[in-house]
Amino acid sequence: MDVVKTKKNSALAWRSPKVLAIGLGVLILLLILWALKSGGALSVERSSLLIESVQQGELEVVIEGYGSLISNKQQLITTLSSATVKEIVLKPGAQVKANSVIVRLENPELDQQVENAEQELIQAQANLRQLKLNNQRETLTESASLAEITARFETAELKRIAEEKLVAMGIVSQLTFQQTVLDEKQYRQRIAILKQRNEQLTLVHEESVNIELERVKQQQGRLNIAQSRLEKLTIRAGFDGVLQRLSVELGQSLSPGQEVALIGSVTDLIALIRVPQSQAQLVSIGKSAIIDTRRDKIEGRVSRIEPIVDNNTVEIEIALPASLPASARPQLSVDGVIIADTLKNVTYIKRPAGAKADSAVALYRMDTEQNASLQELRFGVQAGQYMQIISGAVAGEKFIISDLSNLQSTSQSLSIN
């Protein structure tokens, strides 16, 4: 009976309130220590992290963008007059020469205008010939009158000479002689007047012919314009290049000034690259650039900066060399890299996720191969895939550049497995 009583007392001792309280306290302490350890250092897998080293040296400030190649020389072809599309000869993408026919139009009214202009020109030319004949007739008439008066003058002159001797001999009276002298004088005056009249008539004839020539010239001009308008119903390229756009359809009625086609050069190309607005201020005229066609890389120079911001981007025009690879063609989508500046002896790191120029970002710094702690870095300019470090790191340090923003508010340090 005594043994049974001893075992019962021992079991009751373990169940006493004091012992239970001590055990519960130890358990709570262990839970607190585990929670503190979990909050202080989260555990992550190394394979899921991007770790980069801080570097120091020369850094090219490059600005990346996207865009396309376009023809530096373009020509928009429009209609000169109302017409209907009669025939489409070439389609977009076709290589064209200056004299290549793209579209043929028709307009019966222009045909009639050309015929009318031709008839009016023929009539004006006939009027000119008729005027010249009339002038010749008048000139001949006046010349005959002058010749007749000249003959009478010469007769009067001979008569005066003969009568001078006869007057001295008393054969011819003084009155008759004076009449002969007067006739000679009158004929001389009439000759002078006729000569002056012929000179004026010549000037009048010349002016009348000039006036008629102007009329012929005007009619010729009207005919040339009508023929030119008719000829321009045959739409030609105008220069060597490629047909980039055709804006008409067969049978379509066109009004004056309406677009027909767009011709662009094939070899004379430029690149239009769109870059972020925040980085466009670093670009200036003359900066070198590299255009990537996915097959070739072409060196160029910044030739123009668009002053207007569109959708938070700025358009940059890149002038390209005259000799281009076969992969370069109009409307080709390309990537562009503009070298805005070269920084000497700077500290930099590969761009962390979400990092922006002139900002401060907290990154996990690798203290050891298994531990990392938060460190704030201040960045300067962005140079392509790299960021300039103003403060917070030195060359050789390693940082996790993966996006761990969801962990930074939870833990100041990481444990890396």
C-alpha cells in the first residue's frame, strides 16, 4: 500500500501550477527568440538573385532609344488637276527611277483644252504672217511714193540748171526760172518728209509685229501649260528611290492637290530615335550615335533634336553616312544608342531594378557570401545599363540589384543560401 501512495504523489507534483508556469514561460521565450531571428534576417536562394560588383573607371553616358530609318529625301506627288485613275503601274515597295511611271490618270477636258490652245496658236501665227505682209505692202507703197518724188526732184533740179543759163541769155523769163527753183525746193522738202514718214512707218511696223509676237507667245504659253497638265496625268517618280506609299485606287476620282504617292530615297537615309524625356537634356547636336539594324551597326551623328515632347519622349534625328549596309532600308525599325558624354574616374554599377538617375535607392550589400545588409546608394546619371554612384559604395563592393523592395520593409539583412 505504501508503494502505491508514493507513485501517486510523484504524478501530482509534475502537474502542480508552479511547474506548468515555468514550462510555459520557457516555451514563450523560445517562440520570441525564433520570431526575432526570423524578422532580423530573411533567407533567400542565391540562384534567384542578381549580384553585381561596383566598378570604377571611365564610363560612357549612353542614351538608348528606339525608332526607324526614313528617307532623308522624300517627294509627295499630288494631282495638278481633276482626274480619274486609269491605270496603276507600280505598287508600294517598288524600286523606281526618275522617269518610272507610277499611275496613269485621264481627264477628257484637258484633251479638249490642248486642242483649243493649238487652234488659237495657229490663228495667232496666221495673224502674225498677215500683219507682216500688210507691213511689207505699206512699205512698198511708201517707197514708191518716195521714188516718184525723188524723180520729180531730180527733173526739177536739171531744169533749174538748164534755165540758169537761159535766163542769163534772156531766153527764159525770170518768172519761169523762179517757178522752177520753187518746184525743186518743194520736191526736196517732200523727199525729207517722206523719208521721215518711212522711218516712222518702220518703227510702227516693228512695234505691231512685236505686239503680235507677244500674242503668239501667250498662246504658245497657254498651249505649253495645257500640254504640261495633260502630260502630268502620267504620274512619274521624279527621282531614283522607292515607292513608299500609294494613296489612290483604280477608278478613283481625284481633285486638284490630292495625294497620289510618296517617293523616298533608298540610300540617303536618316534615323529618327525616340529617347526618354528625362535623358534628352543630355543630348546635343554633333554627339555620336550607333544605330542597330539587328544585322549591322551604323555610326552616325545627332543632327537635330525635336523641341516637342510626345508621350514623355523626344525625337532625335541621326545623320547617317552615305554608304550604308544592305540591311538599312526605309521604314526599318531600329535601336539607337547616343553617346552623350564620357565620365572620367567614376564609380558605377549595373543598373538595379527600378533605379532612376539623380535618386537614392536602398540595396542589399554583400557583407559575406551568406549575408547581406541594406545600404543606401545615391545615383547620378544613367549610362545605358549602368548607373553612376555618387555616394554609398566603393569599388569592389557587391550589391544585389534584383527587385527586393517587398523584403526591405521586413528585414534589414538577408541570409543567402
